[in-house]
Amino acid sequence: MRRIAGVVACMFLLVSILAACGPKDVGDVVQDLSKKAEALQAYKSAGTMALMTGEEAQEYRVDVWYKAPENYRIALTNEQQDITQIVLKNDDGVFVLTPHLNKSFRFQSGWPTDKGQVYLYQSLVNSILQDEQRQFTVDEENDAYVFDVAANYDNQSMARQKIWLDQKTYAPRKVEVSNANRDVMVMIEFDEFTFEHSFA
């Protein structure tokens, strides 16, 4: 009898361990994302963004540096036209620099808090946390969690977005922003994302 009880106890323990190692549900992932966003101190990312809003798609190389609490450096480069625009946010405000024209100007200091950006991690996480009607799936083939949520951008025709996050790190892999007809208007694929990157 004791032997049977011991076997049952071992089986129960094994099932408990396997369950703990199983895939996370949407509640677990959302909770993890909330904690990660609150603790975020720095990151560096790079990727390619395509805008499908005109007759021809426009591609941009996007490099983002972020350091808490609100320091940003975003470089947007159109390699076809050899044009780079840099957005800086620091203690002095928000600036847009256009090196090839040797011009810069300052604009509203509320950016990017009041206007989400598809290439910023905070904007993506916030859109997931704020949408209580969020749809969640697991992309087993690519080891990614996929969220389908409402988009919150200046362009009102951008209605929805799908966000692929790495299952282990929660780093973004890909984002597709679509209109009400589900036509993709903006797509960004990240080929580099480093949390807690150390900047000089």
C-alpha cells in the first residue's frame, strides 16, 4: 500500500512539474509584459520597416536606442534615397535632425508618450496591455507569442496590429499594422533587439 501511495505521489509531482513548464496562457504573458515594461531601463533595436500607404512600398532601416527614463535616439534611413532622419529626446526636449539638409527643429515634448510608434517597445507593450479584447495565439513554429490588438496611432486608418514576441525574452520579432479591411499598411521586422543595453 505504501509503495502504491509513493508511486501516486511521484506521478503527481511529475505532472505538477510538467504543468509548470508548460506553455504560458495570455494572462501569464500579459502579467510578464507589464512587469518587464515597468522595470525596463534600456534597449537597443534594429529592423526594417515597410510603409505600404502609397503606390509603392517605402522601406526604412530603423535603429532605436532607449535609456530610462525618457531618452531616445531613433534613426530612420531610406537606403534607396540615401536619406536619414534622426529623432532625439533628452532633457532639453524632442528634436528632429535631417543631416543631409543640415537642418533640425524642435517639436512637442509629449512625444512619444501621447503618440505611439510602431518601432518603440513601450508603444507595442502598451497597446497589448490596454486592449482588453486582445486576441492571443502561440506561433509554435517560430517560438513566438502573437497578439492581435487595436492600433493607437495618429493615422486613424490604422485599425489593428499583430505583434510577434519572442517566447523567452518578449523581444519583438515582427509587427503588422492593418486597416479596417485587414490590408497591411505598415510592417516592421526586427533583426536585433537587446534589453538592458549599456550606452556610453
